[in-house]
Amino acid sequence: MTHHFFPSPEVLERLYAGPLSDHIDRFARLLLDQGYATKTAQEKIRLVADLSRWLERKQLKVNDLDEQRINEYLKFRATHHAHNRHEQPTFRALLRQLRNDGLIRISAPAVNDSALDRIENSFGRYLAHERGLTQITVNTYLPIVRRFLTVCFGTNVILLEELVPEDITRFILRHAHTDSPCRAQLMVTALRSFLRFIYQQGQTATDLSMCVPTVANWDLSELPKFLKPEEVDRLLQSCDKGSLIGQRDYAVLLLLARLGLRAGEVVHMVLEDIDWEAGELIIRGKSARQDRLPLLQDVGEALATYLCHGRPHCSSRRVFIRQLAPHKGFSSSTAIGDIIRRAFARAGLQRTHKGAHLLRHSLATQMLNQGASLNEIGEILRHQQPHTTEIYAKVNWVALRDLAQPWPGGLNHE
């Protein structure tokens, strides 16, 4: 496979040296599958070949490779070669490939034996194994607890038995006003869970979870943020549908604007989720739910154009792929947020909120203004509880005026 990037037999012969020579072809295949340009792939293959020759001089084998050995080689390179920006990602990919092939051992994670880390790890195991929380929730709780303990004890010894209600109140008052009400509620939930945990473990004499105050966040207290239909059209038209990236971004924005998908649902959409014959999309939503939505004509056309002309060739089954190598699906919803922010900048729209939910709210508001019922909106947005959709009733000003009663003592009506 290396000959795909190096047609010269003389060059190829120099590449196959040292203990990694039997694995260079497989590495080259990986680079080809991930869509790397020829010049970049050549640089990466040369790096692996140089590493292989260094291993040979050191009389080391493939199974001697790990992060520590790579760092040793990088120090050698720093004094004998010019810096190459591909070094770190190339060797990370090489180690990953060799481990996947079972040729080198999986490195043990670094252990931080500080008191703060021990408490955090113990609480994390409790949340995962005894409470049965998902890893996403665990990863959300732990930074809150770490910040709480850092504020309370600083660099001093952590003595959980010395925690008092004033520490909890002071922390919440200090941080709650800087966060949204939902984020503040998450903070107090995490703290209650942690304080209950250390009480059950016998590390505090009293259950301090009872001292955590409640953060108010009244239902339906805010109007949903939304764009006008003409603003949504400006956002869509800002995409350059003649470019590969423009075709991808246009399809992404249409899914958000026409079907109200969440950013994570777009990220994790796979090719099998498009049922072309039935004209439907399978949506993998929250809590492992699967729903079906109609594949609208403009959405289907945009997806077909992207899949046929704009999507890079790769082994990933994700619908939306990074345009630059390595060609793989987006790692998180952040990529969708970046697409939206770039579209706002091109369209010249100024908004404080620029996330995927803004387009979701815009769809619901437009449906409401066109006469759709709250139940119909809830079905499209796939709300599990009807209560969730009630917020959109607040933007239907015409209907609300018809329901409004005259204010007592107001103007007299003839």
C-alpha cells in the first residue's frame, strides 16, 4: 500500500527498514482510508520509517513501543531533525493501530494519588455502580465537586468532617448567580449527591445534603428565543452550495431548521438512518429513543447532493464527516455549533444565542403561527411530556389577545 504514496522503488526500499517495516503498509492503508493528502501521508510514513530505524539502532522491538519510548525518540529528533508538526498525531495514531492489532500492550492510565483525586474517583465509582448514572452524567457531576472542595480547602489538607453548612451556602451564593438557572440547579443536585455520599461513607457526622439550598427556576418563566422565517432563510442561503463544505453545512442547517433536530442527533446520524424508499429519517434521540420523521423534499435533496458529491470517501457510517483528514464523524455537538456560528456571521445576523436549539425553537414558533397545535409541535420536536411544549404558547400573541380579559378599572368600552 505504501507504493500508492511513493511510486519510486528506490524510495520504497529505504522505507522498509527496522522492526516497523512489516507494519508500514498497514499504516499507509489507514492514511489512505482517512483521506490524507499525498504530501501529508508521505511525511507521516517517513516519520514512522525514521522511528523504525531508530528502534533498530537501539536494538528495540515493536512490543517495546509505548508513550515513554516515543517521548525518548522525540527528544532525539529535536536535536537531529527539524521540527515536524505531524510528529505527535502520527505517533499517537501508530500506537493506536499497534494496540488495536494486539502488538503492543495497552498503557495503564496515569494514577494521581492526591486526596482530591481519590475522593473524586471514589465518588465517580459510586455514581456509576451504585446509582447507575451514565458516564455523561458522572462527567458532569465530578468537576462541580472538585471545584467545591477546591474552594473550601484550597491547597490545605482536605478534611471532609470539617465541612459546615456555611461552606455550602457560601459556595452556592458565589457561583449560582454566574450560571443559568438550569446550570445552577445541576450544581446543587451534584452537591446534594456528593454530601449524601460522604455521609453514607461515615466521613461526616451529619447529612449536609439537607443544608443545600434550592435554586429557583420557575417553569415557563422565559420566552423561547427564535428567528423569524426570513432570518432562517438568510441563514440557509448563506451556504455556498457550490463548495463541498457548503453542501454539508446546508444539509446540516436544513435538518435543524426544517425538522427541529438536536445537535447531537445530527452528529450521530448514520447512513442507515435514511430510509429513502419510505421517505423517512430515523432519529436516535435521548435515552436511546428512536423516532421517525418524514424526509421533506428539500431536506432529502440536500442530503442526496451532499452524499453524492460533498461527502468524503471513508469507512465511517456517519452521515456528516469532517472535510479535512482524518475523514471521520464529528467528535461532538461542538462541530454543529461551529457550523451555525459561521452561518450567522455570513448572513450578518446578530444574536446572543446561536446554538442548534435556536433553530429548533424557530421551527416550533413558525408552526404555531401557521396554526399548528401544541400537540402537533410536540410530535415533531419529539417531546416526551406535553408540558415541555407549553412554553411555545407564550409566543402566540394573537391567540393570547383573544383570550385576554379587560383590566379592571381600565378604559371603558362602549
